[in-house]
Amino acid sequence: MTASPGRSEHAERFTLLRPLLFTIAYEILGSATESDDVLQDSYLRWSQVDLSTVRDTKSYLAQLVTRQALNTLRADARRREDYVGPWLPEPLLLEDQDPSADVVLAESVSMAMLVLLETLSPDERAVFVLREVFGFDYDEIASAVDKSVPAVRQIAHRAREHVQARRRRFGPSTRNRTHVSRPSFWRPRPMATWRP
């Protein structure tokens, strides 16, 4: 059984942007499993779209995935209210087979940032990720989260303030970092005296 030309075009465009779309979903949701589910749901919706009506595939798919992720996040918020303790993001294990995923993920936020993003509202999180991590324009973000551009700018401002308020202002000094990371008996030896 062969796929119709329209189906292969849908699949080709989606597959090309899949690493970006997965990263958007993962950074909004903090769960690889839920991100995969969002991508599957998004692809099913995408496969029904008339491609002649799509001006910018990247923006369209980012909008679709963002909305699906927000819906999932809002549904999860109800479940998380019953959970005792902090809700931690699911660690992401990379497969060595897809080098393009490494490029996208290199641009993504760290696990610590995902924990920090948990303190933002769903809209703040989506706007922050799309703007600060992926550099989307406010117009594109407004379309993705179904809000006006001024509202998105305000949400982005609030999200940045929340993130800045929770971020550590100062790290440990180099001396303290060295002291903590090296055992007390460790002393560097000059290379000339080193013996195996």
C-alpha cells in the first residue's frame, strides 16, 4: 500500500521539523512521554490540513504543537494538584541515532530550568519557551497561544521576572567549587614527576 502524494508531503514536512517540535513540547511539558503523545496528536491534526493554505510550515506546526502541549499541561495541572511534593520533569534520554536532535536540544534549557519553569503558569511557560529559547516573534507566539500581541508581551515580561526572581544570583566561588569537587588528599603533580 503506497501513501498518497499529499500524505507524503505532510509526513516530510513534519519529520523535517520533528526535533524542534519535540523540544517545544518537552520544554512546555517536562515529559518525553507526554511530548511524544502531543506530537502524535499534532501529526494527526496536521495530516488533515490543506497544505495550500499553510504559508509557513514551521510557524503553523509550532502553533499546533504549542496548543496541544498547553491543553495537556492544563489537564495535567488538575492531576498535579493531588500529587504530594514537587513535580519534577522527566529526564530526557537521547538516542545516538538522531544527530539533528542533539542540535535542537543543545539550544534547549537545562533540567534546572525545567524545574524553574514548573513555577510558571501554562501560558507563561509556553510564551517564555517560544520567545526566550526559540526566538519566535511575538506575532507568532500570539497566534500559538491564542492571545493578543500586547497580552503576549505582558505574559513574557511577567515570566522573565518570575524566572529572574527564582534564579540564583551568585554561584559558589572558584575556591569553594574546587574544595567541594576535589577530595582533600588530591594535589596536582607537575607533569615532569608524574609516573604511571
